Amino acid sequence: MKRVAIILAFLGVGCGGGMSSRRLKPQIVAPPEAWQGVGRIAVLPPDNWTTEVGAEHVAWHRAVIAEILREKGYAVTPLVEVNRFMLKNRFTLAGEVRLYSIQELGQELHADAIFFWDITGPAGSMNIDVVKSDSTHLWGTGQVHLDLPYNTVSHASFRPGDQRWALAFGEVLRKLPHKP
């Protein structure tokens, strides 16, 4: 019995499974030809199903995501343009943007693809999807948990949770293809 417990602990199975982020595998990756024409991506605010992540943190997380997308070669619709779109439509929840079709969102946000993400549980459980403006599903993570078993060394004045999220976004988006 003791051997089984040790093996399960080593594999990260059981309470919390803190090793889950080390086994990230995107659930959807479109072939390279589907990515043709994707030069600019709009990062929407997340559907946030928790009380753990406030609006001030969501803004910072969107900026981190946008910067990672830029490093991968994509232009990013300025976050302020996305915010203005939300205000113009009097949207207070991210899910309300789904009243627009993907094609309409692409036109409104001057984007070739839309970056959707949902915070679904405590401590960073989420789902990320990138959808081309013609509704082609380009990339999706499925449900992932961003709890990493280590922390970053940084001289910036991030709170520990912010460092964890920034590192986790980098780990998840590492699997996103570079701009063709």
C-alpha cells in the first residue's frame, strides 16, 4: 500500500495533482494552413467564474497574454480598443460579446482571430480558445490548471500570485504556434 501511495505522489495523482501543468497538451491545434492570414489577434476579457480574480488582475493578465502573443509574432488589438468595444455595447460581462458572431467580432476589433479564455475554478483553472474570424477553431487548451509547482525569480514587484499566473500563461501559451 505504501508503494502505491509513493507512486501516486510521484505521478502527481491525488489531492490537488500539482504536477498537472507539466503535462499540458492542447486539445485542438489546427494545421499550419488554417493559420494563414492570421496576423492580428484580439484578446477578450475572460469569462470569470470565480471571485478569486478581480478586474484589476484581469487587466494585468490580458496584458501578459498580449505580450506573449507579440513574442510569437502576432499583432494584438490594443486592449483599450477591446475595452471601448465593451463600453460602447454596455457589456459588463465577457460572455456578452458572444451576442456578436465571430465574423462580426473580427470586423469590430480589426482582428483576424479572437482569443477567448474562461477562468473556471479557484487557483487558475481555465480554458483557452483561439478562433479565426471565419469561425475556424485554431487552437484550444481544453481545461487546464495553472498551479505550477515552482515560482519565478523576478526583481519586479509582482505579488506571488501574479508571478505564478505570468509563468503559467507563458507555459500554456508556449504551445500556441508562432505566426506563420
